[in-house]
Amino acid sequence: MRLQRDVGQIANEVIQHLSSLVGAEVEITFELQVTVPNGVPENVIRTVTENCKVLKFTNYEFEQE
């Protein structure tokens, strides 16, 4: 997975420059969409939901199609 590397690179190359501007207010939004053909197991839903709470995500949900 490149996510860890890419997030660090975005922080260093983009966010750092913008947030250093006088009066700048930076808000970062992260959106994740996952499709699982056979559905997400209940234990995974429980784990991810708890992790989202701990990480203080404001919105998180699972939808059935």
C-alpha cells in the first residue's frame, strides 16, 4: 500500500506550504469508498467502527447494496 508514503508526501509537499501562510486555516477531508462483493463480515465492521470512533472520524457508516 502506498497510502502511508503518499500521505506523508502530501503533508510535506502541499499542506506544509499552505499551512505556513499567515492566517491560513487548513481543513483536510478524507473520503474512503470500498465495495466488497460478498459484504463485509460483522467482526470487520465492528473493528472498523471502533477504530473510526477512536480516530474521531465525524462520519462513518456501512451501507448494504
